[in-house]
Amino acid sequence: MADRRTALVWLSCALLAGGAHAAGASAGYRWPEGASPDAAQLVRWVLHSGDAQGQPFAVIDKPDARLHVFDAGGRWLGSAPVLLGSALGDASAPGVGDKPLSSLRPEERTTPAGRFASEPGRNTRGDDLVWIDYDAAVSLHRIRSVHPRERRQERLASPLASERRISNGCVNVANLFYDRVVAPTLGRTPGVVYVMPDTAPFAAFFAAATAER
């Protein structure tokens, strides 16, 4: 695990088209198509408050298993389905980042919720990725088929968010989206990743965003 912490990386990501204006969005900005009400509220708060501090940012909607990416100017670049940790839960187990993946218990395979300062990086194989929670070894990266029986590509294409819970905790996205959207933004500079909860109330992690409703 320590080796995976040795270098910063350049990410690549992919652009999915489509968009709509939403009430409260900045004038002239395209809006994430199909975003859930909580995700839309979180994006509005980030844009209005300047919480991302001029950095590119992403919102990961765990209940919807979907990723929304924005550039440093707050412009929406694209949205895509993602694979998430197979276990429901909004916190990482203590010490999970130092464990081999093969030793993780089923309940430890969570994608933590919250606001994370992201940075480009590489895994032990040299693949580029975006660190979401470095200490917990949680990252955003291209989809990888660990075992054929997991059917990760098929799961990613499923319209059911529940089908997209299969990873060890990392966030997997289609290679094309990663290469066209993520790499030019979060893959090149520090950023902010907002991960919405799936078991705790939305307000437990994003009270300020809730207060704007």
C-alpha cells in the first residue's frame, strides 16, 4: 500500500453531453442533466458559496451512483454513472487504507461521504488516478475488471443504482469519461470532491447546503 503513495499523477476524463438550466444556477451555466434534488442543491451551494475555492470539483451522488464534474470556473463538464463500494455506509473503517484489498471484510468496502481535498496520483501499477481520501486508499479511477464474475462493465451500464455497488470502496468510471473529463480537470491539479451520503442524512455532511433550501 505504501508504494501507491509515492507519486502524483495526471488524470484523464471524458465528456458526456446534455444539460439543462436549474433554478438557482449561475446565469449561462449548463446544469447536470438528471441530477437528483440533493445533488443539484449541493452544486448550487458550492457555486454560490465559493466553497471549492477556485478549484475544479466533482459531486459524487452515492444514492444515484452518479458523478458530476465541474471545472475551476464552476462550469459543468459532464456527468456519468459510477461504480461504488459494495457496502452501504458513509465512513471508512479504521486502518482500511493500510490493508491489502484481499483482506477487506465485506462491511469495510464502503465509499466514504464528505468533502475531500483531491489530488492526482498513481496506484502501485503506475496507473493514474485521483485520490479522494488518500489515507483510506479511496480514489476515482477508470473501471477495472478485477474478476469477470463481477461484470463491472455490465453493472456500469445498468439503469439501477443498486447494481453499481461492487467496488472495494473506490469510485470507478468509464474509461472514455475519465480520459475526456476527469484528466483535464481533477487529474492535473488539486480539487475538491463532494461525496454524498447513502445511509446518513444529507444534512449530516452538508448542513450549510441544506440551510440554503
